[in-house]
Amino acid sequence: MVYAGGPVSKLDTVVRDGPNGPVFIDTEAQLSRYRTLFRRVEAVSLEPERSRAFIHRLAKEL
């Protein structure tokens, strides 16, 4: 899934891969749900450096 956003939010688009090819989502109601989803994911995500360190630590434990 890719969220393509820019300075004009009405032009934002989500591209989601599906079994029959890509699905383009660009209606305001649908985009609102994806914006909320991405904000929630960003809120709980680690910064890139901490994320890499976490992945390296997990790989060593395997």
C-alpha cells in the first residue's frame, strides 16, 4: 500500500495492491480513513535508527 500525498490534499491517492491488480483510492471519505490509519501507524512507529537496531537485535536472537 502506498499513500501519495502532497500540498493539495484533494489530490492525494492511495494505491493498494489486490489480487486483480492495483486499486486506486482517491475519494475524500476513503482518504480520510487512510490518513487516520497512517497517523496511527506513525504514532507507534520507531524512528529509522531505532527500528534498524531493533531488527538487528531480533536477527541475532534467531
